[in-house]
Amino acid sequence: MKVELFPFQENALKELRAKIAQSLGDYQNSHTPQVISFTSPTGSGKTIIMSALIEDIYLGDENYTDQSNAIFVWISDSPELNQQSKDKIDRQADKISLNQCITVSDESFDQEVLDDGHIYFLNTQKLSRTSNLTSHSDTRQYTIWETLQNTIEQKSDRLYLIIDEAHRGMRGREAGRATTIMQKFIKGSKEIHPFPVVIGMSATTKRFRTLVTDDTTSTLRKVVITPDEVRASGLLKDRIIVTYPEKDVVNRDMAILQAAADAWKDKCVHWDQYCREQHHAYVNPIFVVQVQNGTTDNISDTDLSDCLRRIETRTGFKFKEGEVVHTFGQTTSDININGLKVKYEEPSRINDNKEIKVVLFKENLSTGWDCPRAETMISFRRAVDATYIAQLLGRMIRTPTQGRIQVDETLNDVRLFLPHFDVNTVNEVVDELQNSEGADIPTEVVGEELGNQTFDVWSVYPSNRQNNKTSTKVVEGQTSIFDNPEKDQKSQNIISKDKLPVSQNQVTPVTSKDSINQINKSNIIDKNNEDDFSESENTNVSLNRPKIIKAINDMGLLTYNVRSTVITNYLISLYRLAHLLTQSGLDPNAVQNVLDDIVKKIHAYVKKLKEENRYDDLAKKARQFKLSTQAFDVFGKSIKGSQSQNIFTTTDTDIDRQFRQADIKLGKEGVGNAYGKEYYDENEPDSYEIDVILYASDKASYADLLEYAKNKFHALDDQYRRYTNNLDEKFIKQYNKVVSDGDIISKHNFRLPETINVKHESKGKKYYDHLFVNNEGYAKIELNGWESGVIDEEEQRDDFVCWLRNPPRKPWSLSIPYKLNGIDKPAYPDFLIVRKDDKSKFGYVVDILEPHNQSFDDNLGKAQGFAEYARENTGVGRIELIRKEKNEVNEDKFKRLDLSKREIREKVLRAINIAELNHIFDKYGKFDF
């Protein structure tokens, strides 16, 4: 595959491969049809997983032999969906050639049986009674049903059916007809016997159950990808925000259209900034506009010219030809809208056309369409069209970068604006989205009334953007922020960080410690100052948030990712880490060094065999295909050597097959060829292949290799982790993913984003000394009594700078592992406190504080987890567990146990029960105030 699968995709691939082999074997034994139900949420990459599966079946993997003559029939209810799947296989599956994928044409297709080694794409429309494919004619000797039946009879040992069970574009009678046709493949009919092995992929188990009914005789196996797995991968947007108008708004279309245009423009600015700073290919966000159907001579009842004019006026942008397209099904002709030629574009081509900025459509984007660039949508449809809108949203939730954006959380949202909906009808959209995409979709869906936002945007670059809006006047020939920077690098008006309303070095005010949270909004000032603080005319102390963020991110503090299972073995993780280090230039020889180490291991193993006079006997067994291995044939049966196998010689092809199998087991990294390059013997050309086969089949040697990989993986990670902070976000995300996949508990550099999304809190207190603040310069946070009391105390310290609430389970949150009842869990301490530290090269020190009730069961586990964290993170300041207790004068105060102190830390680590921890708290805990 040209793309690397996500961990949840790899796990699903392995499970599918095992169950398909088992199913094919069971069919050969009993002739009972076999069905594998593959359920995976929308956006999880079902087609990519199936492409990888087909590759593995054709080429074999570490567990199963190759089946190069396998035949796949891929069926869906949409020609365009088929074409999209075929295109994805062409683009991503590099081991599948273009001529292996065949779209069955009703004009020319006429075969007695399907050819070996091919993938055939069919859709249900071509299987209807009126289709040419289902009838004999002067030019057609075999109907498609006869071709399929002949293939089932003659090639059942290598025949697979893939049902792409989407039905997204079908409703009512049309969907029922498609279901009936697909059931013929599963249950059989007068035209065809049931297919031997059927793989049905769908977003919900309910949807596929409509095909596999109770009266089927097929054996059913299931492979399920959960929404949580997809959500954790970052492959999809974090949330969909649905905005609807206030009840009393008169001109709903105008108000919501303006809000949608503002949201799209904001997305463009943020993406432009992100792509420039991260050196990422430009993401040109698309504004999707769903208009009403037309009547009589009107192509749409929505005033298209007025709509386009208002978008231009609001954004200050004059559209050019090719930047606005339509997908209206009733015409593929150009349309003149507001004096602009608007061309028709096939939905499947929209995402790859980087010129497109606005898409006008009615209903036909819900089928066969994936567009990660579609980030903002407005629908002028009425509330009765909730189903269509929900179907479309399911196609918009993929991320343009195939990963969560860490530095700017606003780029992890999709925005939908519905001028003709209210809170009740918006809930219908959410319900329909869940019905069509699964009961628990991987993306959070929230509704908000215009003017009453659900989420706030906090940043380290606070400013009131309302006072910094660009002119909305359209100037002929002006250059827009939306121009593609890849086309015009010299554009003067493209937004970059130094041209944002807030400069890189802006400082925002914090008052003196005595009245730190009594500041008035009018006191917020701008200062271009590299100092941490500066005095303004009103004696407020100003805070340089960008400098603080940079210092924290450069400190190399650790955070941990805690998984329930290991995703990959250490050998695969080592290869991936070595490739990242080589590509980044951190260690240009990392890959070669690992290959050299493994080649030496193989050579040492072979040398030992020869010294012990065991080599010739084992080599003979390898040539006779009698080595004891853990490989399986395509039917899931072990192909271990046994007395019943009477094979005395093998062909070069057999040795090559064993060699490929060994190389796959050794990580598919070309270890075999690397060994051959070093130890090829022209007198015995296949001897190096035999050496590799013997090494890979030896259990002790393979276990030693995995142990080497584990140690080398951790050594490289420890050696280079601190240097990754200076690389771009794309590398950091890849690095973190590789490290996380290799261990249950993995170490990562703690890095804060520059912009975050937080739930809006109407009752909270305004904190002007929080690290992230809104455009007015404050963070509104509702803390409980303990939490607010701790922050009040921290603000009294002379060296106090600012604080950060550390939310649980955010991608950027600081996490510390601990054990509870023997199970590894992540802890998210409540607060990070930033203090001035003139002795540190960063100018600051970070404290970790956890106010925690002593009655909770996790007290000892968290205390020991924090103690271990303190031992491994010597650059951290205080690491305190905090309890509320009576002081000497019987006042309720906060007692602090500082685990950064060696004596306390060691005693906590040796504690065996909560009583001992309480004793340590009593003896060493302190009241600072």
C-alpha cells in the first residue's frame, strides 16, 4: 500500500484476513455459504482497508500464502460509488495493477467465466431485468448471471464477493430493489447460487442485517471497528457544529448566510496560517451551499445571484471562473450566476480540484462523494429535508490532513448553517445522521443558536477581531486571502502570522497581584515587547503568552499515552521510527543501521548452525518444504511439514515463495535482499534465501529479534525525542503515532497548541491570567471551591506568571500514567502553574498541581504515578497533591505534598496502602498560606 494504515485499520485487516481464510476453508469442507460482516463507521477508511486486504490475499502475508489467482466481485448500488472505490484502489494499492480492476460494461462484457486475478466492479442497476447484461442478444452469448454462476461452479476456491452496502443515495422503492438484487448473491436465486464467501462492508450492523436475513443458511462472522477507535485516531473532525437562527430573526437567510460566510473566511485564514507555518500543502477550504430545487423555468428557487453576491460582499472576495461550480443533476451545462460562468463538476472530482472554493448543489452530493476540504456548509432547504442534510454531513467529516490538527483546534471542526431550522428540527438532523452513519458516530454533533455559541475559541494571540475586520468592499482585481498560495507565492494580501491582527510578540495585560482578576476589558493593550512583562500606563502587568507557550514547548516535559493494548510489535515500530529519523535528518543512517544489525544476526545464526553441523539438514528440509512454520494456506489450514507430505524437491518458485514469506515475517523491510547483497554466493544462488528462510522460521531467533527491536526502539526514542520539538507538526504527529503504537505506555514531548476550543461557560469567573484567553483577553471558567481556592493561593506567589487548566482527554493535555487495581490508566492533573525562574534558560518553570479528595480510591495510585513522573521529569518545578485540611488554628487550608522532593517521592513509591500515604501526608505535607 502507498499509504500507512492507522492502527485500528491494521487490526481490522488482520481480523478480516483470518476470518476470510477460515470462511473459505469452511466452504470447501461443507459447501455452506460464508458471510463476513465488516462494520466500520463513516470516515474510517473501509475502502482503504479492503484494498489492503485484496493486496494481502494476492501477495500473501506473514501468516498466509499468496493467492494470485483470486477473483473479487465488488458490488454497490451506485456507479459513481464504484468508480470512486476503483480510483482509490488505483491510487493507494501499489501492488494491484491498473488492468486488474475492471468495470463491467453492459455494452461489451460477455464472458463464460470471470478471469483469475481480477477485481470486477458491478452495480445493482446493471443487474436489473431491463439491463443489457441480463439478456442474451446477437452480441452477448452469456448473461451476467450465467457468467457469475459458471464462476461459482468452476472457481469457488478463489472467488470473493464484496458488497459495498452504502445505500446512501437510495430511498424507498429504489433502495428496496437494490436490497433484493444484493440478497441474490447471499441467499441465491433461480439465476445464481449463493456466493461462497461474501464480505459486506457497512457503517452499521443494522444496515447489513437487512441483507443477511434470518432465513439465510450462511455462516455469519463479524469484524467491527468501533467509533471510539476511529475517534482516537484523529482521522475525522472532532465535532460538527450546527448553527440555526434565533426565533425572532426576520431575515433568516441573510443573517445565517453572513454567519456562514464569516465562518468560511475564518477557516481560510486559519488554514492559510497553518499551512505556511507547517510547510504543508495548501488546504483550500470549500464553502458548500445547498440550494432549493427549481420550479418551471427556474433552475433553483434560491436566488443564486443574490446568494453569490452576498458571499462576495461579506468576504471581500471577487470570484473568478472555475472557483464556483455546481453539481445540479438536471444539467451539466455552464450557468451564468451574477455575471460569473459557473461550470458543472462531477462530485467525485471536487476535492482534487484545488481551484474550487464554492460548490452549489441540491441533492446529489450525498452519494459517491468524499470531500475533506468541505469545511463550511449552508443549506437553504426546509426542515423536512433533514435526511438529505444528514447524509451530506456524513461525507464531510474527514480531515483534510488525515490527522487531527494540534496547534489550532478550530481546524478540527465542521460548520453547518441551517436558516430554516430550529432547535427541534436540528435535533432531527442529528438523529438522521446517527441513523444513517451508526448509533454512535465518531464525531461529536452539537447545535447552537446564532449568537449563543456552544464553544469558545481561546488563543495565545488574543484580540477583538470585530475591531480588525478587513474591508467588505469588493475591489475589482483585488487579491484575496483565499487565493491559492501555491499558485501565487508573491501575493501581497495573503494572511500570514505577522499580518494577523495580533503580532507574534504581542503582550496582553494582567493586573497587579492584589487585583489580578478585577481588570476592565478596556485595559487590554498591545505591546511589541520581547520581555515577559512590561508596565503600561495604568500599571497593569502585561503577559507575553506566545513567549510562554514557546518556552513550555521547548522544555521537553513528558506526557504519556496509555493504551489498553499494543497496536504493533516492536519490529514494525522500530522500522517506522527509523524511517522517520532518516527522513527528518535526525539520523540519516537509522534505517541502514537497523538493517545491518539484523543482517548480522542472520549471519551469526547461520554460522552457529554450520558450526553445530545442523545447517545442511535444515536447508534440505527447507528445499523439501518440510520446515515447521506458522504459515497457513488460503483456506486457513496450517501448511506445516508432516509425514503425509511426500515432497522431496521444490522448484525455484517454491523457494521464492518461502523467501517472500520469511521477508514478510521479518517486517517487509527488505531484510532478505539486504542479506543477499552482503552474502550472495554465485556458486549457490539460492543459499542466501535459504539462510533467511531458516532464520525466520526459528522461534528462538525470532524472539531474540523482537527483543532487539524493543531495546533499539526505546533507545532511539530516548535519544532523539527531545530534538523533535524543533520539527514541523506533521513530523511530530507521525513520531507520536509510531511511539504510541509500540507500547502500552508511551512517552511524548508535552506540547501546547496556540488555539483551542472549549465549551462555553456562562456562569464562570473571568480569569485574565489564564494562559489561553478569548478575544477580549480573558478565560471564563467555572471552578469548584477547592479549585478556585488553589488558584487564589497561586496568584499570591511573587513569581507567579499564569496558569492553565489541564482538561482530561484532550489531545494536548498533560497525562501521567498510574495504576488502579493493577490496570494502567491516564491521570490528568487539574492545573499547570507557570512561574518566573531566572535561573532557567527558558525563563520559566512549570508546576503540576492536583487538588484531590483523600477519600477517593485512586489516591495511592495517583500519588505513586505522580512520584514516578517527578523522578523522570527533573525539569518540572513542584508536583503537588493537594488536600483540604485543618491547620494549626483550625482553619480549612490547603495542605500540599510536593512529590518533586526526593525524600517524599521515595517514601510514596514504597507505600503499600492508603494508610501509609496518609501518614506521609501528615508528616511531610505543608500549608503554604
